[in-house]
Amino acid sequence: MLVLAEKMLIWSMKLEKSRWKGGRLAGRILGIFPVYYSCWLEKRLFKGSWNPGGRLRRRRKRRPR
């Protein structure tokens, strides 16, 4: 999901340099999602209830060696 947000942010920055008014508007609309998503992830991480490394550790525990 982070890769998609990064790509959308790059596209929006490219579109904001467009000559067309519609292209600049589309760039602003595309840029809203990555900013919102990053703020949401930041809140979730600093709240303390979410541990991104925990999921990986749980998968390693389940895997037989």
C-alpha cells in the first residue's frame, strides 16, 4: 500500500506542473490520498496499539524450521 501511495504522490507532483487546469486539479486530487494515508499511519503508530513488526514475528513463530 505504501508503494501505491508513493506512486500517487509522484503522479500528482508531475500533474501539478501541467499547463492544463484540469491536469493541475487532478494532481491536487491525487495528492490528497497519500497525505491522508501517511497521517493515518502516523497516528496509528504513535497511538501505541499497532506494532508493524509484530505481524512479521508472529509469522516467523508459526513457520516450522
